[in-house]
Amino acid sequence: MKKIILISFFGLLFLTLTSFSMHKFYVALYQVNYAPEKKMLQITSRIFVDDLNSAIGKKYSKKINLGSEKETAADLVLLKKYFTEKFSIKINGHPTTMYLLSKEMEGDVLICYLSIKDIPKITTLEVYNTVLIEGNNEQQNIMHFKVFGIKNTMLFTDSVSTGVLKYE
């Protein structure tokens, strides 16, 4: 657990320090919060936009311009498709639909706001996250969760693409 906390801390530190210049660290951060009053999981991802454009471009053999003036509606369609294929959360053993609500740029980081609706109760979260990993074995996806006031962290890498959290 200490290792995950240290990795999370250094990942956040590196992301903060390198968000306005070229980066050598391949880290994406995700925050997942359960809002019981809205019966919703609220997800925020922070991903280096150049890595995301490169990964989506390679996967779909297209030039992608997310986060720039050249961004098109087709780029957003491919972003949603990419997230659907590379990032999912099963709740209580059931697949869910994740919605991309909006996005914004902060330096060279693309912040995406996603949600999963109609969740009256959570007993388990099964997470699959391979965003950017297939093209870069140094990529690390750090996910922080806050569900029922309980904080957890998961680390996804080239060798770990799934994880499960239980709440009882």
C-alpha cells in the first residue's frame, strides 16, 4: 500500500511539474468519486494530450488533433471510441456505460470529465484500464477512488490491466 501511495504522490508531482513542458514521464491520473445523492460515479482523467493523440492516431490510422484549434468532431468520436475500448468499470459485476461529459486543456494535459449514471448501490468495482499502455510499456495509469468516504488507489501498467475494489 505504501508503494502505491508513493507512486501516486510522485506521479502527481511529475504531472504537475511537467504539465507545461515536454515530459519524460508516462503517467495519467484518474479520480473516481461516488456521489450517492446523484447515484453516479464521477470520473476525471488527466492525460498528456500528445500521448493521447499519438495512441488514438496509431490505433485508428488517422491524424488526431485533440486539444488544438484543428480538433474536429471526428476526433471526439475517436476519443469516445478509444475510451470505450481501453477503459471500463463494471459495477456489482455488471458492465456500465461511461459518458464523456466534457473536456478541457490545462497546459499540455487533456482533462476529461466522465460519468456513469443510475448506480443505486455499489458492492464491487471491477476496473479495466489500458489507456496509452499498448503503445508504451512505461505508461502508468494511477486511479484514485473515493467511495462511501473510503479512499483507494489502483495502479495500472503494462503487466496489470485490471483491478477490483469491494465495498460491504
